[in-house]
Amino acid sequence: MNCAFCTEFAALPRRDQGTRIICEVSGWVLLPTVGCFAPGCGYGNPSSPHAFGRQAAEAIRIARNQLRELIGASAESEVVFTSGATEANYLAITGIARALRGVGLHIISTAIEHKAVLGSCQHLAEEGFQVTIIPVKADGLVDPSDIAAAITPKTVLVSIMHANNEIGTIQPLAEISQITRECGVLLHTDAAQSLGSLPFHVDHLSVDLASFSGHKIYGPKGIGALYVRRGTVRPVPQIASGGQEYGLRTGTPNVPGIVGIGQAAAILAEQRHIDTHRITGLRDQLLAMLRQRVSDIRVNGSLIRRLPGNLNITIPGTEADELIEYLPGLAISTGSACSTGQPDPSHVLTAIGLDHSSARSSVRIGIGRGTTLHDIIATVQQISEAVHSSTVKVEADATEQPAHAAVGRERSDRLRLPGRPGRPRLVSGR
Ligand code: PLP
């Protein structure tokens, strides 16, 4: 596996002291199944009053402040650790909607959100909330005037991702937050993808809630955080007992994960602008070289408002899943999830207007901190060889339905995602 294309954190396993397998990363040590031994951090439970517990609690406090500083939050209590951005999104969206149930039952989101957000909206729709799903333009961007037009006196929350995970588009969040502020509506953003490569400051963007993921900022998997602005109504927690994480996330905290995301945040504060500049250059080189070797490549999503490390391209006439299988050394992906053997076209690609066939011919290539020019050249070489081989060509399918038709058919009883740019769709509950 060419790990240069994993934008995620890589640990260096080594065998130490005879029987213990130790991974050392950024000065802290993880003993699988045993615990985390960061400098000054013992194996104590951070909720315990004894010295070992206090050490662990101190390690969490440091990590919370590392993340707090990175995002510009003003108080420690504004940062709540979760198991990842999925949980943070759920806590933010369902928690705020339920807390404000007496004020209004209407929330707004977009067609290209991560499934974690759309799934949370689906839950709320089933509880009787109304969800308006705003379509995006062909370049993947939301028009802020569509948000303004969708807000009603019953709207309690707008949830819009900062940057998209499949096509990398960066939404005009500051413009949108101006609208939500004027209307007195809370704004949540899923910033899982953007924090690792874009400046992100909760005050500059004027967001009320924001979700983050450890493994998207070169930290560990299975850890994330939710920012909740001080003074904002408290989200209703999923599990109400216990008082950890300011009462919003009960259960013994994941100390190794928290220390890891804190370390990742501290490194990012120093490294991000260097990474961003270099990675943007590599991404542009990758696209230019691919265009020289493979004809008719189309870029999905805006090239101007785009994450540095994201390239999502359609290579007409190829089958993306087969291309990926053909290239086991590259960590490239499609946006689709294959559950029962039936390719499910990416809801993001169909939302920007791609038909089923084009969505099936699209791949996403991620470029990260570890990627080198050598990796880019090797990738271009491998992709162009694969594309020109006969095995990855799409078989013409005369019976194929447009992607949006398939999505609508499969999900008729669920939250309906617009298949194409168009009018906002209102999803009612029962
Ligand atoms: N939101 C976005 C935009 C993502 O890209 C991801 C991860 O892929 C998530 C949410 C879920 O994050 P996690 O894996 O930390 O739950």
C-alpha cells in the first residue's frame, strides 16, 4: 500500500522490552489493549480523584486546550470530545433540534452532506421535524441566498459542511453565518475535512457548533470533538447519565485518543500552512500530468474553492471500482458505498448533476502530508496504464437508469436526496 496517499496518521510499530508491542507517535506511547502513556499521563481513570486519575485528567485538559487553541474557541468547556465526527454531528444536530423543539421543528441542511449529517436529519424527520435539503450548484457550492430563502420562523438549526469529503468544495460559510445570525438561527458545520488543511476559526466563521475528526488531522481514529459556543443552548445528549464532557458525552473518556487528537492539533498549528502550500502544488501537478496522459478527464467540483488535497475526477469510459481493484498499491476511492454488491452512486456526485454512468467512472484521489512528487508521478503512470488497459472499461448498459432515478427508487421511504441541482426539497416527518 502506498501510504503516501493516506492522509491519515501512521504509527510506527516496534517490539520493545521483550513482550510488549509499542507504537510511538509524537512523543507519546500507545500500548495496544493496555492504555496510553503520554509524558505525564498514567493509566488512571480521569474521573478518579487519586494521583493517577489526576494525571490522566491533566493530559485531557492539555489536549482540550491544544484543540481549543487551534479552532479559536475561548473556553475549555466549549470543546467536547466524542468518538469522532459522526457522533459530534449527531450530537449537534439531534441535540440542538431536540433542545429547541418548543421553539420550532424546522432544520436546514444540504444535499452533499456526509451521511452522518443526513442520517441525523433522517432521524429528526422520523421524529416529526421538517428538514429542508438545499441543492448545490453544478460546482458543488451552496448558494447562500437559497439558505436565506429556506429559513422560516420555525427554523432552529442550519447544518452545512465546511468542506466536502468527496469533491473537496469549500462552502461560503462566513456568508451563510451572516444570514443565520441575522435570522437568529443556530449554525452547525461539519468541519471534519477542512480542519486539517484550511484555517478554521470559530469566530471568523461565526459558527455556533462545529464537528471535528481525529483521523482527518493526522491524529488517531475513533476520536473527535464537538465545539459548542458558550451561551448556546446545550444540545440534548444521547446518553444523559453521568457528567463527563460537561454533561454532553457520558462515559469514561478515551484518554489515548484525546491525547492523540490534542497532539495532532498542536502539530497542525505549526505545520498546516506548510502542508497546504505543498499539497496544493502536488494536486495541481497531478491533474496536469493526468490530463497529459489520459484524455477527457473531467474534474468534479469547483477547482477554485477546493480542499488542497482533494482531486475528484471522472474518466469517461472507465469503471472506477475496477480501476481501484486494478491499482491495489494506491489508496484511491470512489464516493460510492457498495453494500449488497450493487454499486450505489455517490449522492454527492449525483447532487452536482452527474448521471449514473459518469458517477461510476469517477475516482477521488487524496494527497496528504506524506505524499511526495515521486508518488504523484507513480500514480499518474499507474492510472494511465490502467485506463488504457481493457479491463477497466465500462460495458455499455442499454438498460441503465439515471443515477437520480435509482436513488429515488431505493430510498422512497427515507430521506429523499435531490439527484440533481434544483429546488430545495422539504422532508416532513410522520
Ligand atoms: N464528516 C465528514 C465530512 C467526513 O469526511 C467524515 C469521515 O469520513 C465524517 C464526518 C465522519 O468522521 P468519523 O470517522 O470521525 O466519525
